[in-house]
Amino acid sequence: MTMDDFEDPGLLSMTGEEPPGFQRAMGYRLTEWREGEAVLEMEIGEQHRNRVGVVHGGVFAALIDTACGFCGSYTDTPGEQRGVATLSLTTSFTAPAREGVLRTIGKKRGGGRNTFFASAEVFNSEGVLVAFGEGTFRYRTKKTREY
């Protein structure tokens, strides 16, 4: 599958959006999205591995960042989700991953009118925690469809 062939039916049905370039390059899909929680899944490919054959830490960081952003911007009306910007993000790596599907679960932990806090955990196909992180995010003034 090439970037041009990549589709995410979940993203389209839940947000009304087509996958942006970064999502197509990474290959993750939004599989669940509800108030305060988002789940991404991504099959590990050669492009995700570093020179020693394990998933690069930047891939984990991107999955954590994305899941956290989605969990704080939920709406049940496609096209009406608020844009968010990452203010800070920390990541910790607990085990290597080489193949299979990574499942990232993001949860909103709190916040207010302008910012929110979220955390995410990344699990391998066997359910082993391979990375986790947390971040602070700012709501953008525009909805994602307005950019």
C-alpha cells in the first residue's frame, strides 16, 4: 500500500476528514473515539523501524501525541471538532516493538476552557505496554475543517 492508497474509514465517519499527509505516511487509523478517549491502531512496517530493527521512539511519540490530541477534541458532530496544539509532551519507552499492530489509547485527564491534559499508552500485539506519555494541549480557536 502506498501513501496515496491509504484510507481510514473510521476517521472519515467519525470526523468527516480524509487522512492528512502525516497520517498517511505513518499509517495509523482512528479506531475508537468518544468523549475523553481515543484509540489508534497502526501495523508496524519497515518504515517505522530504526537501524537496529525496532520501532523508532519518534513513532511512539507521534502516536502518543496524536491519541492525546484526539481524546481532547471529541465531538459527536463530524466536522465540528476543535483544533488542538501540543504545548508539552513527555514520553517513556518501556519495551521494544518489532512487528505486529500497535494500539494507542489516549485519555483526557482534565483541563479547562483553553487547555487540557491527556495521557496515552501504547501496547504491542500481545498487550505489552511499550511506551506511554502525557501532554498539555491548547484548544485552537478554529475547528479543524476551517484550516
